[in-house]
Amino acid sequence: MTQGSSAKKDDVMVLVGTRKGALILSSDRSRKNWQVSGPHSSGSEVFHLTYDHREGGTVFAAVNQMIWGPTVQRSHDLGTTWLSPQEPPRFTSGAAETIDQVWHLKPGRDGKPGIVYLGVAPAGLFKSDDYGSTWQEVASLSKHPSRDQWQPGLGGLCLHSIVLDPSDAGRMWVGISAVGVFGTTDSRESWETVNQDVRADFLPDRFPDFGQCPHKVLTHPSKPGLLYQQNHCGVYRSDSAGEEWQDITEGLPSRFGFVLGLHSKDPDTLFVLPEDDVLGEDVGGGKRYVTDAKFRVYRSRNGGRDWEPLTRGLLQENAYLHVLREGMATDSLDDCGVYIGTTTGQLFYSQDNGDNWELLMEHLPPILSVECGSVA
């Protein structure tokens, strides 16, 4: 049995999902010396690993196993022991026969203990009321009138972003590739497309009602109604809960990219990692490595009006590195830590809002996800 993490209360955790299991890294708030536990779920593809601070703390893992299929595992002791659901999540609406992959986990609000959300492929949303012991399909999304027109992206028809409004318990959003962003204001009873002014350069209609390909969607807990997304076709901001989007890509070397990170304390500071393409500026995504083979994280301190490249400590030539949509995370410290994992097994991090970077780990299996937490 794999030993769990020895992290102590208030330690910073970095949870890393890979193609060969998951790792839990922990450090005190200096973030200088790191302890590593794992691999957990060794041999499985862990698409996402996240930490729920409620009720003493729980680690959730979206596990895709070649033989046994997809499931959600949970640990209440930082990885020493793991529990599986009474039965894996299953479609009941008829939207699909089986779940191909589990993609993304999102703990519920502080005032709603036990609630956890799960995004899967083919695109579906599931909800648990008992910390992942049982799962129920959110059929209202599966039965959306546009469902039979949904088309997959290169990574499949996956629901990969689950965003909870920080102040309105009835409002949330999901991001689906390659379908777009959907929102609900009535506690998941109904869903609306919220993609106005978001480009889909690969379609005949470049601004459709749905059919866009968001790669990551986030909100900031301090500013209700504010949303950001890194899309296949640019970076966008909404100050109206998704009703309208503003293209904030100008100043970046590419419209294409997968990851997105937000500063824990400042809703106007965000991080992206532009990647190159060979299919033309209006399509993107052919090469799928960092623009010009230079590993440059771009930061905006004013909500996307201006961008600056962050390069100190990062390779600036022959850097044929690629980062998947779950591959960036930020911690909750005042001097925000930023963490990025590559498909070639490097884990980079900054302790100072992105100004300086170090290599935290290397020679890992391809990294599928990076998430942060603070031990409860």
C-alpha cells in the first residue's frame, strides 16, 4: 500500500495527475522543501486530482484504468487509503450508453458538505451528495435541445470545466469541448448557452450559438460574475456571468493555448501559456507546443488589457513543451505560487506571482493535471 502524504495543517499541497498514477507534493508555506507521496492509483491515468478542504479534508481522483474503466476514488487520509464509489457513475438519461472517461472534479460550496461535481466524456455532468459514494447524472444538461449537434474536439467530447458562482448557490457554468460554455441560474433545472462573441474559427459561422472549443474556464471567488476562459481561438473575459465575452487575446503571440490560472488574491491577474500552430492563425492547434519553442508564461495584471512574458528560469530555445488543459494551478498564498506540468514530465513552479521559475520535479510520466490545496 502506498504511504499517504505527511502534510500538516496549513501546508501547501500540489496534486499531480499523470498517465501512470498520481503524486501528492507538500511543503510548509515557505515552499522550499517538498515531500512527495505516491504514486497513487499506480498504472492508471489520473485525469484530475483535487483537494476538498471541507469536513477534515478529502482528496478526489478522476481515475481511468485500462482494464477496469473510469471511476472516482477518494481518500480522507491524504492518500494512505482510498475508497471507491458504491458503483461508478452511469448515464441514466440515454445521452450515452457508457462513460468513456472521467475528466474533472469540483468540490461543492462550503455550506453544502458532501456535494461534489464530476465532468465526464462523452460530455455529461454528475453530482454526488455523499462525498462520492454515489453519483447522479444531471439529466437537464444531458437532455439539452442542442445535444444531438454536439461535436467532439481532438480530446473527445469532454466536460472539463465546472465553475460555481461564489455568491449565488443557484448559478454555475460548465465548459465542454468542442461545444462551448453553458450556464444555469436555477440550480441545474435548465441550461443556456453563454458563448456570445466567442470565436469558432474552424466553423463556417465563426460566432455560433454553440460549437466553440473552450479549453479551460475559471472564475475568481472575490468577484461574482467574472469569468475567464482560454479557448481554442483566444483568451476571453466576461464581466456579466457569461452573457457577453470580451476577446483579450491582443498582446499574446498566439490565440491558441490550453491552460489558465488566476491569482488567488487579485481577480485581475491571470496567467496563460500560448502555444504554436501550423494550421494558420485563425485555426490553431496543429503543433501543440509553446509558441516559437520558447517556454513563456504570460501574465496580465489588468484583466487582460496588457500582457507580459515571464521567462526567468524557463527555457527560451528548443523548448518543444506541451501543457494540457488541467496543467496549471495557483495556490492561495499572498505571493501566489503558480505551477505548470508538461506532457514530458516536468513540473515548474514560481513562488512569487510568476516573476521567477524553478523546476520542482522532472522525469515524471506525462502530466495530465496540476491542482493546489491547503491542508485542512
